[in-house]
Amino acid sequence: MTHRRPSDASLAPKRSAFQAWASFVLSPLILIALLERASAQTPQWIWGDAARDQEARFFKRAVSLPEAPETAVLSVSCDNVADVFINGQNAARNTEWSKAKVVSVLSRLKTGGNEIVVAARNEGGSAGLLLKLDLKYRGGRKETIVTDTSWQTVENKTGGNGVRNLPQDGWVAAKALGPLGMEPWGDVLKPATATPAESLQVLSGFKAQLLRSASPEEGSWVSMTVDNKGRLIVSPQGGEPMMRMTLDAQGSVSQVETIDLPVRGAMGLLYAFDSLYVNGQGKEGYHLYRLRDTNGDDQYDSVELIRRWGGGAGEHGAHGIVQGPNGKLYTVQGNFVDVPSDVASDSPHKNYLDDVVLPRLEDGNGFGAGRKPPGGFVARMNPDGTHCELFASGQRNTYDIAFNPQGELFGFDSDMEWDWGMPWYRPTRVFHVVSGGDQGFREGSAKWPEYYSDSLPAAVNVGIGSPTGVRFGTGAKFPSRYQRALYVMDWSYGRILAVHLREAGASYMASFENFVKGKPLNVTDLEIGPDGAMYFLIGGRGTQAGLYRVSYVGNETTTPAPMVSDASAVDARALRHRLESLHGHPQPGGADMAWPSLGASDRWIRYAARIAIEAQPVAQWRERALAETNAAAGLQALLALSRLGSRDDQEPVLKTLARWPLDSLDDEQKLVKLRVIEVSLARHGLPSAELRQLAIDKLSKQLPAASPAMNRELSQILVALQAPGIVGKLLALRDAATTQEEKMIYAVALRKAEGAWTLEQRQQALAWIQQSEPTPRHPAEFDQWFQDVGIPSANGASFNGFLKGLRKDFAKSMSEGERGQLADLIQDAPAKASRAVATKPRAFVKHWAMDDLTPALSQVSKGRDYLKGKEAFAAAQCATCHRFGSDGGAVGPDITAVASRFSRLDILSSILEPSKVISEQYENTTFTTRDDEDITGRILEERPDRFVLLVDPIKGTQATVKKADVKARQKAKLSPMPEGLVDLLQKDEFLDLIAYVESMGNPGHPSFKR
């Protein structure tokens, strides 16, 4: 055999003499005793008589199954190579003795007789085969098949690894060499473990424990709920079955059961109404299912589809489910889910559009291109799935929601990290979900700033990250401050935050702190258990999963915290709730009831009042809106009329606005007035020439204004109105702006400015866009969000794509002559060369496999070479596709902080097996045409008649597929990342590469200390 166990190279000669040593030193009594002490369920290392170099052997055993098992997990290790076949079908391959190959073989087995055959080969020295097959049947019965002397073996004289023509004669009983754990092999079945609890940073006074690490057949865990008996129900992201875990008095897992029903991959779980609700993949697709125990045997036996979701599958699909205090179900959906066609007509949330005065720029990489509002949304329905209402929307991709003790609903919404550096970037945010609420998310550049009066602000902006599970600490045996906290999870940067909400009128504001942090700590969901401890999961995208418990071990009291509320806040929320009772349906006197609140000082009250009025027939309140003399109430009323009225209402609305000159209004009211104009233009088009000129005359005098927000809105409106002189003003504002984001505001507005441009102005506008590196200065809060997670601030993956879109729009508005004179400026800028460039030519070294490198991963922690790691990063072309710090491409995920969410083993798997798990943001779609041609690429745009695909993300090559020509479409199974990019690296260089990535390119990282 040829061993590669770097931790103890001196063992090699001992291994070569192993069989003789076992035969004479242990023979016969000690060896017999060793074998007898091994459990009957412990696999034995087996081989033939005397191992020879380059020897190949077959092993076989018959296995009879009385019934079909629920799970069947095969573990195999061979010194040196083994191919396992079950009933003639290839089931597994192991090429590294130090780490067993573990796979599910359920699909290979059948009821009745089965045959397992292994083709094994020894490359030199000692030889051995070890195999274990764990079977689990309905009802919990288990059976284990192991290698022992019951196996038959024969020499494989051809040396091949196939089993089609097995020898008929010469089979003998295999020889047992010793049990699992013996030297020189050790415990090759030792399972992978989740991040040790001891390595986590936990808030003072709290303690974290790792309760369970998922085995390979248990999948990567992403969702959890607690049933009526205090048991945890856990779902993997893939096709593995859900599990039910029973906790003992100490909070440890005492029993694990499999829920064997055809609903898998849940990204939302809730136990309520004696039912398990699952947003997951069932026989009819990814929808909302209700699982019940109908015969009282404590097993789910009924699966009912209660709500269909169009586009519900995947990471931007249907997610968390909670029970509301009103006995309704509330579910949150990501921005790729369609509003149900049977949505209730009395839904609180209606009348949503982009409502931007200039056409939006679609995402620079095509993600979400063409998607229309409402974006992500919260639906409310009866426990049986009927009467589904659109409750609120305008989120991007909220994974989970939770009610506080006062019955108020909250979520943690995701950012669009590709928007980093753009003025429309919205950080991850904790937000209050209210009836009819719109959080303002739109695709591309159409995202609303928080000050838009027809949207609602965040309770707190958190920064960059990937939000997953959320829960309030209600019921936790924690100090009162942490019982009241909202816990939110960030998958990307490995942290659980404690969000401390404080009442602010009819809503809340918040601050936050790190509660638990780790690397990696790819957190996905959490619950407060019946014992008052927090239980949380890690996992997702195929990463190592685990279950943890957090308990309080400090000295503060943990008695249930009383509900504390400010009396004025209670009154404000009660008023908001009364207004919300008018949402979605007309009521006699509804407008009269809501009208006094239109002018309230509390933004949330004003918002609820406007939505209530919009639910009443416009004819009942149109004239009142036009006659209102109070500025605060009148502006809200005109906003409602702009949204709900007709084209005929535009002129009276705009004329009525003259009642309140901008200079007479406070800063907030000025923005509301401009918003009314924007919504009117967006919904009803340009006004009459007379009104247009009047607006230009009035608004041009206000630009430039004192605030960036006013300049932003005035710029857009005046461009839409094609105001004379606007080009010069916006170029001056762009040059005076101090951040990239503010400069971009004016560049985006200028792209739609028509009329009088000088050639010099065209050059000024385009030259800034064409710069290979626009000024990198960002707002202080933007830089702080990156500092909070320990990575440098950078532009997002769509930044260059947005610049490309700008150039394209500028070119459209230019004359033929201008396009000729400015050809160099309207062409796409040459791709910025990555700083990570290989410095020497390289030859093929080896086609690396997981088994080749897994045993050496512990060597990444110290003694690595920083410069060689950096060179390997360049040689493997990582920066061609991946952002790393402020450098790199946008074809694949940003890997700057990959060690916060991926273990070292997960990182290795992502490099060597890129197609194993593909993020939705980077997956391709294969279209098969009626001519049987396959066209594969990332969908950039979906238009009524065609798809626009990015078929080569590095070169930017696009293709168009007519919808009429499409015969079939499916998600591509192969990642855009090719395999084999690292086959030019030596083993040590590969390990240096992993250390370089884990360190985020920091030469001072402990991995590089010798």
C-alpha cells in the first residue's frame, strides 16, 4: 500500500510489516481475544491471506431485506482503492483510506435478496477493506451489515474495477485483520463534526453547547420548529427526510426519529393547530403542506396541500411560517414568489407598482431582471390555507418572521450584495411588518429610499449579511433584557444578533449586539425550547449541519419578564390597529374615521390612515383630498389620490400642490410633496404642457437644494420633465458630490436627460462612467457595515454591469454623429485586470479529489506559506470569477468571508465539486429548442416574447431565445465554475491556497505563522 498520512510519516515501515506482525506477535491468542472483544456490529478490516503490492481482490456478500428500509447509509474505507456495487450498480468509490466514503444507497437496494460486491486494490504495503451498511426501518428498527469473515473473497486477476464478469470459482472466506480503530488505520468512520461550541464567542453569562452534528445522510439543516410535546422538528435543505428530536431533562438529544413522508427540503416549519405546516417540496411541487397524525399513533400519516406558491421553490421562495395572535397563519415569501392568483380581494395590501419617475436600470448581472412588485411579501390565511390575504410586501428575501408579546410582527430582510456601492443599496434590516405595509424593495435601481412616504422605514439597519431565522426570547430563561430581545441570524458572517427594540410611537426603533459569533457558524434557524434554552441550527447549501443549545449561566434573575409598555405607545398602537381594521375593504364612514389621522405627527399613524382611506371608494373622498388645507394631511391625501385616482385627477392634484410652496414646508413635508409629483408622473405620465412648464419653473429654482435627498428627487423629476439646463446642473452636482453613491445618483438621472447636450457635456458624463476605478469613497455607515464583519468595503458584483447599462442608455439618446465622435466612451470599458495574476506557467499535476486532500486539512492551520497561497489563488484563476476583498469578478459568489459560513471541508468541497451545490444567484438554465438544440446560460431578462441569456459570463456573451422556440427548460446541473482549475497545484500549494482564502488574504493570519 502507499499511505499518505502526513501526521506520522514514520509509521510507513511499520505498516509494511503489519500483516507479519499481526500473524506472529498477536498470533494466535491475543489476536483472537482482540477480535472477540469487538462487537458483532463493529466492522472488521478484511483481506485475503497475505497482502501483495498491486494486488486486486473482489469481495462479496448476500444481504436479504425483509422490507424496504427508510434509510440506508454505506460507509467504506479501503487501503487503497475500493469500488462498491450493489445489485450490479455502482454505489460508492473510496480512494483514501484515512477517510471513509459515506453515501446513501437507498436507491440501490430492494426488498428480498441483494448482493454487495467490492472491487478493491492495494497499491503497496499493508491492505484492508472496511465496510458498514446502516439500515433503518419504519418503526425505528435498525440493522447493520459489516465486513467480517462472512464475506467471500477471490483474487481479481484482471485488475479492473468492474464486476460484470466475476470469477465463478475460487471464492474463500475473507480474513479478519482486526476491528475498526486498530492501527495503522485508526477510526476511519469518525464522523465529521460541526464547529466546536468552545470556539464560539458567546455573550458574557451565556453558555453554548454542541448537541449534535449531522451525519451525511441527515443532510444540511435549514429549518426547525417545536411540536406540542417539546420535540424539535428539523428539516434539511436537500432531499433527506425531516427528523424529530426528543430532548432529555438536560437539553440533550435523547432520540432521533425520521419523518418518512414525501415532503422534504422545508424552508419554513410551524407546529400549530395539531398540525405540522411545511413550506417544502412535496409530490405536487414546492408549496405549503399540512401534515397531521389522524389516528393518534404519534406519527404523521396525512399530507395535505393547502396553498400553492408560484415560484415557491429555492432560496428566494416560500419561507417562514408563524401563528398569529388572531389564530391566522402568516407566511413570508421571497422576491421570486408570485402573489397567488386567488389572493383575497379584501387584502390589506394593494395598489403596488415600481412608482419611480425614471425607468429603472435592471440588475447588472440580470438577477431579478423583469420582476415586478410586490417583491417579497407576507401572506395571511386561515389554518386550512383558505382566504389568503396579501398582508404586506416590499421586502427582498426575508427568511423568517416572529411576533413579539404585544402581537406585533417583525422580520429580518436581506440586502442585495451585488448593489454594494450603488445609491439604491439597502442593507439588511430588522423591520416592523404592519397591515398594508410596503418596505420599498424593488428590483434593480428602482429600490426606494426610506424617506418615501408611501413606504415604511426599518427599525434598525444591520449592514451586510444573509438573514435567516428569527425568534423573540419570549419564554427563555434569560435575564429580562434578553427575554425581550429579538434574535436574528446572519448566515454569511456567522452571527446571531440580539436586537433590542424600544417603543417609538406606533412602532419601534432598535439597537443590536452580537449574541453568538463563530467561524464558521452558518446559522439557519432557532427556537426557544420548553426548558427555556435557545436551540439553533447551522447548515445550508450542503455545509456541515449541527444543533446547538444556549443557556444562561450568570447570576441575574431569569424569572419571566413582565410586559412593559409606555402608555403613549400603547395608545398609538391601538390607534394604528383601529385604522388597520379599515384596510382592504370599504366601510361606511371609513374615510371620516381615518381622515383626522392623516396629519398625525407619527409616520406610522399617517401611513395606516392613508391605506385605510385608499380602501374606500375614491368618489367618497376625492373632493375632500383636493380641499384639505392642512399641509400634513393634504399631502397624504394627494398621495392617495395620485395612487388611486385616474389620469383625470392628475391636473387637480398637481394644481392643489401649489397650495403649499416648498419653502413653506418642513424638510419631511418637502419630500412628501415631491413624492406626490413622482407618483403622479409614474402612474399617469407627463401632465399638460402648461402644468409641466409651471412645475419646471418652480422646481428648477430649488436645485441645488440643501440636502442630498432633495437633490436626488428634484433631479429625477426635472429630468422626467426635460427641464432646460438640467444637464449642466446635474454635472455640477455630480462633480461636487463626495461619495461614489451620490455621484451615481446624478449619473443615473442624466442617462435619461434629453434635449440640449453639448459634446463637452457628453464627454464629461461618459468619462466618469468609463473610469476603470470610480472614486471609492463611500458613506461612513457603509464602511462601518463592513468593519462590523471584518472585511474591507467594496463595490458589488453588479457594479460594472450597472455601468454598462448606463453607457447603453446614454448611447441611445445620442445622435449618430455623437456616437461616432464618442465611440471610445460608449464602448464597454476594458475589464479591469485582477491584481491576482499568476507569475509563472504551470503544468498539470493531478486531478485532485476530496479523498486526496481531506486527511491533510488539519495542516492548513499553521505553517503555511502566504506568498505561495497568493500565487496559487492566481494560478487557479479564482479572481476571474470571484470577488475577494476589493478585487475579482462577479461570475461566482463573493468569497472574502467564506470561512464565516463554510468549514474547511466545505471550502474544499466547493472547490473540487462546484456542481454539488449551486446558489440560485449563479445557476444557469438550459433551454431545449424545438430543433433539439440546448442553450445554457444565466437568465438576464425575461421579456414577453423571449429570454436573454448570459452564456459566457467571463466574455459577457449573450444569446436570445424566443419563447415560441422553447420546448423545455430546466435548471442546469453543472455549475458555471469549471472543474479542474486547481489541477495545476501541488498538494502543499493547494493547502496554502485554502489558508489564503480562510485568512481573507491577511499575511498576519495564524495559519502563516511558523
